[in-house]
Amino acid sequence: MKELTIKLPNSVDFTNQQLAFIIAGLLYEKGKLSLGQAAEVAGLSKKTFTELIGKNNISIFNFPPFDLNKDIYLQRASDYEA
């Protein structure tokens, strides 16, 4: 796993764990990390990470609405073939 060091102004009042969660949440939301990977980056269990992303208005479904609509369409089409 990569390690990152960043310099922030003293006025940024977050703990290292809070910053790790913010970064993990953003990368999860953008589809760059799986749920398990994001939880690991944040230093949390999957269950805790899932609860926290919900409380922070990050969707657990990290794929675009177009993909969901496409999946629904394909499922309905396969139901008609059966």
C-alpha cells in the first residue's frame, strides 16, 4: 500500500483518522477503491465504514445511475427471454 505525506495548515482541524476517512470516502465514491479497500485505508471495519459513509451522504452504491438503468434494462430483457 502506498503511503502519503501531506502538509496542511494548522487551521485544518482534523485528526489523521478523519483525514484518512475523507480520502477513502472520496476514492470510494469515485469508484477508485472497493468498499473493503476504502475501509482499510480509513482504518475501519467494513461495517463501521459503511455506517459512516451513510452519515456523511456518500452513497454505498458507487456506480453511475446510467449503469444501474442499463442493469435494470438487461435484467428485464432476460426475464422476457425466459
